[in-house]
Amino acid sequence: MPTSGTAFDLAAYTRDAAGSHRDAIGDVRGLGPDDLDLVGMLRDLEGGTMAYLRRVLVTPTHKDARVTAFLVTWSFERFWIADALGAVLGAGGREPDTPGAESVVGASDPRRGHRRARRGPVPRALGAFFAGPPLVAAHVASLAVDDAVLCAALAALAERVAVPDAADLFARLARVHERQGRFLVEEASARLAASEAARRLARRELRDEAYPLGLADRTAAERARFACLAFGAAPGSSALVAALAPVGALPGLDDGGIDALRERVLGGREPMAFDIDRYAASSVRLDWDDLDLDHFRAHPLPPGTLRTLRYMADVEYHTVCYTRDLLTTPSHREPEVGAFMTMWNREEFWHGEALAAVLGVHGITVDYDALKASRLKLGWRDRLDPVKQSVAGALVGADFIAVHMSWGAANEWSAITAYQRMAELEDDPVLAELLGRIARQEARHVAFYTSQARTRLAASRRAQVVTRFALQRFWAPVGSSIQPREEVRHVMAQLMSGEAGRRAARKVDDSIAALPGMDGLTIVQDALNGLGAA
């Protein structure tokens, strides 16, 4: 197969392979349980290269010296990625050599997994005999999807975790995958462009396979658990779409585009694996007793940042009033929604308490009297809100729950992004740790809202239409209904303006647009434009 036109330097890649990452591992303690679960899954997937080679080396792929040169180096790099992730597990109190207690990747049992996993080397070798050399292109294209998925999962972890050394390590590992992906995409592109048989085999491979490849011998529920942890929150959703874009553009594979590949990644189903019982059992108030808030007496935060933190505190405390409105809608009849709102309400209250503690060190008092006074100032508009919600819920019916879930997802995605941006802008270690703890709880809120929204939107075209209309016409940055416009403008300008801020806003919009029927929505960027936050 002529591939001399490729820009990828395979000789340099095999010579300069990335080995052990142990020297780059700093203090990676402090990851939450869900993040550690995902790290455990990724560790097992990265270390599963022998199972993959067992599948492909009984086919014509083993005769292609260029591809096997890559695979030798690829398996070496994946071994050391798995080693680094094992070290992270060890630092988090998990056994580094075996899956974590909640890991979905345990002892293999192909009988209960995806049908592709039940095909051993003999059936594969016989099938390859008839397929011939074009099968190599299908294998390379399939591995390109697998690489994109794992790269996206690591990149999303790097963006959302609040442990700086862990974030740096995950970003480093994602870069290893990015280099592997360049070879795979270029190689697949050349081979697919040259052969219709190769394109046909590749389409079949991507249609029938379960991704990531190492999860093929797991149940659908276990694969959904991985998808929920890796791609259920904002960074994961946008990272997945971005990582799959080059693969979706391969010759002959663009009939379904990124959406079709996304279905392959999710095993043909949406990541509806949010465990409400597990969430409720593990819900705790935010703890910051171990943080030295007196640090701020020597290193006070600037006035503009305190102004934003006060806004955030008011919004977190106001959650109970948002709950008031939602209890007048059909959402209150849903047991899972009720259980979630009970825990969510309490967790958000403690987010407000934590931010109030920081403000208190700076001489800014946020107590119950102050909160009551601010709520009384809202006047008749606030008193009408539950009436409006009740009427809307009565008119729309059960589909209104999809609006509630999608609206909540947009708000929580925005909240995580706001906390992450504040930590980046201030670069204060104590503030960053506190905001990171808040963001980790917010990530679980996103997972619930997103999983609920996807299912309800996918099940009803009417729900899609109503939700799209509501978001497009009425959504505004969280806090807009309780804060003066100049305060909203200040917060959005501080956190979402400039190149980095606008990039963060686009990621939130990308996550919202990935919901069924919401493609093309840019509600966050539209709100910023309306506020003049450039």
C-alpha cells in the first residue's frame, strides 16, 4: 500500500517512543471516587494491548511491516501509560495492580459481553483469509477510533480534575495518544482512499465494534458506566467530539460523521448509567476544615474576585428557591429526580457556606439575615416565578421534565466552568483547592442532569422542540434572575471574556449542543454577547 506521502515520521516515532512517566508524577492525591474509578478503567484499557494484538496479528495485518512497526511501539507506550495510571490509583488508596472496588473492568467473561468479544483467533483468521489485505485499513481505522476515545477521556480528566499534578500527568498521557492518533489517521486515510473494499470493511468494522476496544467483553451496563464517567460532563462531551473529528472525516466513513462515531463509542446507546442510590449514599457536605483560610489574611484576594465570589455564594444559597419553583412542575413526581434534588439542594447550600467562609476572612459577611434581605428585594417578579413554572409545567406536561433537566445541565456545566476559570485566574493554592472540591461535586450534578436530559430528549421530539425553544429564548447565566445586570456583567466579563474565557464558553455550548435536538445552540456565547463581555 503506497503511503510514502504521509507526513508522519514513523522512524522517529519508533526511535523516540514515550517510556516510563514515573519521573513526571508529582502529588496526585486528592482525586474523587468517580475520577479514581475512571482512572482504574483507563489503566486496564491501556494495559490490554496483548488482547488486541492477539486479534489482529492472525490477519494480514501482521505482514504489513509499516503497521507492525507502529504496533510494536504503540504497545510499549500503552504499557507505560497503564503504569502511570496505576501509580495514580496507588496514590489514591486503590490497589495499583488490580481494578478498584468500583471498576467495571474485572475478570473477563466474554459470554456476557459484546458479540465481537466472542470471536476468537480462529474465526478471525478464517474471516481475514477471505477479506485479504484491505482488512489492514479497517484495523487501522478502528484503532484510530479507539485512540481518539482514550485520548478524549484523558484530556477531559486533565481539564476537570482540581489536582494540578494529576491534571498535568493526564494531559501528558493524552499527548502520547495524540501522536499515535496522527499516524493512525494518516495511515487509514491513505489506505481507505485507495480501496473501495477497504472502505467497505472499515464501515463494517466500525458498525459492529464496541468502543473503546478493551470494553468489548463487558456488558452494556458496564460500557455505559465508562461512557458516563468519561463523557457525561462538559469537558468529556466536548473532548470526545473534538477527538473524533479527524476520524469522522476519513474517506468512506463520513456518511454518519461524528454523530455515528459517537454512537459507536457509546455502544449504540446513551450513557444512562447514573446510579442515584450510589450518589445519595455518598453525598456529603463540602468539607474545608483542613484548609487554612487564614492564608487569605496574608494573601487577600482582589476586590473584583471577592465581588465574583459573593455572586457565586448568593447563587449557591439560592438553590432552595430554584427548588421551590421546580416543585410546582411535573418533575416533583419523579422519584429519582426527588432523590437527586434532596442531595443537590444540601450540597449547593454547603457550597454557599464554603464561599461565605472565604468572604468572611475578608470582612464580608454573608449570614441568614443578609440572605433574607436579598431575597426580599427581589419583589413581585420572584413571587411570580413559581406561578409561571406551574403554568408552563401544566401546559407542556411530562415533557417539561426534559426542559428542567436540560436547563439544569446548562447551569451546572456553566458552574463547573466558572469555578475552574476562577481557580486559573487567581492561581491561589487555597482558593484553587476549595473551588476544585466544589467543582467535583458539581460534576456529579452534571452527570445526573445530562443523563436524564439525553434520555428524555431522545424519547420525544416534542420535548426537543419545547426544550430548544426554552433554552434559546429564556436561558440566561445562572444568577441573572437574582442579581443586578451590572453584577452579572462583571462576573461574566471576569470569567468568560478574552480568548481563554471565550474558549471555555464554547466548550459549554458544545456540551449543550450535543444533547438530542440541541445542535447548533450557542446560548452561553449569545448571553456573553448580550452582556458585552468580549
